[in-house]
Amino acid sequence: MMNDNVNHPQHYCQGGIECIDALKAATVWLTGIEAVCTANAIKYLWRWKHKNGVEDIDKAIWYLERLRREVQEDG
């Protein structure tokens, strides 16, 4: 099967689960910047081993730190 980088990229399908479906479930009760940061952190952790390595781990950390700041500011 040929890799379809637009509709079904291999680095977003792990263990038979599409990343987009996991993100939907993980952010169902979140909105705004909380949903964005959570989804992006998960996305980068999901694909790090199959795409950009440590760079994706660093991106996930960036989004987690941003999420922490947002939550702390909101009290």
C-alpha cells in the first residue's frame, strides 16, 4: 500500500488508531487554547519516532509548557 501523506500518513497511524481520532477523544471537553495545546502536544508525541525525532519531542514540550502557563493564568 502506498503512503498517502495527505489523507492517511503512516506517521499518524499507530497501533491501528488514527491520530486525529485520538485527538478528538482527548480534547472533547476542551476549548480554545487548551484544546489547541493539548492536541498539538499529543500530535508531536504521537509521531516523533516516525517523523522528526527529538525536534517533535521539543515541540510537544513547548505546547505543554504553553498549556501550563494558560491554565495557571486562568487560575
